[in-house]
Amino acid sequence: MTNKISWFETAALRLADPQNQRVWSIIVSLFGDLARRPGDLLSGGALTRIIIPMGIKPEAIRVALHRLRKDGWIDSNREGRTSVHFLTDYGRTQSDRVTPRIYTRAPEVPQEWHILIAEDGSGAQTLNEMLLTDTYIGLGRLVALGSGPVPGDCEDLAGFDVTARAIPDWMQTRLYPAELGAACASLHQDCAVVNASARPPHLSPLQIATLRTLLVHRWRRVALRHPDLPTVFQPPGWMGPACRDQVFALLDTLPLPRLADLNRAD
């Protein structure tokens, strides 16, 4: 038992995000991984038991849940003496929107690209609206890179189909900033250490839920911040594909626990 606890605690410390321990964001990652489907419920006790091993106090969990309810992400009900929490329709929609980026093991990288250039005024507003989607990547205040051919519904923008022949350092840095590269390399290293360590034969559903939440939360913050672009766009030393491989290798050893097992202690 001692070795089991020691391995779990060591793995949890390794996987904790060194840059972002915002509790509300961790809870969003938790529900997006463990309880995203309609009808999925997690008790307050289960949430506490999953999150406390991350070094987060129950008071912080309650404050974060209050914020998420206020923002429309999560709703709560009473079932007897127990509080249960679940994603709202809005929270589920937001979660579903990013799920493919987080869980796709081998993303398709488009080979066709175009650039849109706006002028200050209505064109800039049109471009800003397009940048709110996952299809476009901002290269500057008035320039965006998008996949596929130039769309036909942006008459107030200049559009050019492009082929990436030479990508300057400044553009690679704009697309993959140094802090993102460092976060990706750090996650890759930490996952590799946990994957290589001698783990106990059995982990409890709660321990698995804790480790999955830490892993998905940290990977989510990497995966959603970098675009899937051909290699020519990537800076030297970019660890994205290798990091993805390590993340999924570890995730495969942490099978999704049943909600009934997580809620059972209540």
C-alpha cells in the first residue's frame, strides 16, 4: 500500500500544471473528461476526493463551483443530503467544441492555406469575427492564416491562396511562441518520466480520475494553444508530436472510471 500511495503522489506532483492551478479551469477539464455526456452527474464529495490530492483546499473548490454556476458552465442539485453537479447545455457545448482538438491522436494537417488581409474598419471587424472560430490563426492585427481555399463570403477582405515555401523565424515564433514550446517540452518530459516509472498494478477509480484530470488539464492548455500546421511552419525543436504521443501513452494506462464508482463513497 505504501508503494502504491508513493507512486500516485509522485505522479500527481509530476503532472500538476506548474503554470496554471486555477481551480475553476481544473474543474472544467475534469467535467470535460469524466462527465461530459448528458445526464452525467458528479457529487460534491466525489469532486472533493478527486481534487484534494492536487493540493487544492475544499474552500477553493466551493468558490470555483460558485463561479462556474454564475458563468453558466455548471448547475447543481440536491439529492438527499448530497449535492450533485453537472454541465449545463452551454458548458457541454463549449466542452464538445474543443474535444476533437484535445483527444485526436493523429490530427489531419491541411495542405491548402490562404491569407486574409483587412483594412481598418468593417474589414477588421469581419476578420475579428473569423478569428473567433478555430479555422483561423492571427498573424497580426489585420492578417489571418486559414486552411483551405479563400472563402467566398468576405468581400471586404483581401484573400490570397498561399503555398508555404519559406517561413521566417518571426512567423514561426508568432505561431508557436517560446512559452508554448517550453510548456510542451515540460509536459513531454513529465509524461515520459511517469510512463517509465514502475507503477502499482492497481489504482483506485478516484486516483485514476485525479491523474486523468491533471493530465488532460495540462495537455488541454497545450493542445488548444497551438495550431495543427505543416512542419515547415514549426520552429526548430518543436515537441508537439512527441508530446502528444507521450500524453496518449499515459492516458491509455488510465482508463476512464465509471461515475458510479466515483460517487459511491457518498
